[in-house]
Amino acid sequence: METHVTLLTWNHTCSVGVRAMDDQHGILMDTMNELRQALVRGSGREQLSELLDRLIEFTRMHFWSEEQLMEQSAFPGLAEHRAEHHSMLAQMIQSAHRVQYGEGVQMRPLLCSLRDGFLEHIEGLDQAYGP
């Protein structure tokens, strides 16, 4: 059974009310959509791997930015948020490694999982720091 990967679209539930973070979330969505489009076009492992690497690097930078913002405002949920970031990044890196070394990773379920985790994070944990 084929898993359908829908495009990520920005809506009000994604906004955390901090312009820089909202902009970065938009870029992350665009990068995931690019990965999805490469998958739909049937791009090879090398291109998918390159896009995954770009997604990881931008995610790493975004998480760092978010954590800096939380530190500056003495946000009480920083430790939990940082742990969640660490876990998400570790999962992404492990998946990218499996794709790069041809361990038969099914890209569609992987992309669905990344997409769902990303939305869950923005619409859940990230909403707490906006105010």
C-alpha cells in the first residue's frame, strides 16, 4: 500500500507569533515540500540525500535559534523543548544515514513521519513560547 505524502501548507495553527520563527517554519515547510516533489518525480538517492541533508542543516539552525530565543526570555519549558529538538534531529540524522547507505528505506513513510512530527511540534510545543 502506497503512503500519500501531502504538501505542507501554512495556516494560522502554524503561527507561533514570533516573526523570525514563523519565517523559519515556512522555509522548513518549503524544504520538506521540495523533498516530496523530488520523491514524486522519482529523483535518485543522491538528490534525495542532498535534500535531506539540507533539511537537517536548516532544522539544526532553526532549533538553535528557537532555543536562543527561549533562553533570552527565560522560557520555563526550555529543557523539555530542547530534549524534543534533540530527539527529532537524531531521528532525522539516522534516517538520512540509512538513505545515504542504501539500507532500503521507504522514502514515503519516512517523509510522512517527518512531516507529521514537524507539524505536531509546531502546533503543539512551539505554541507555548510565542506569548
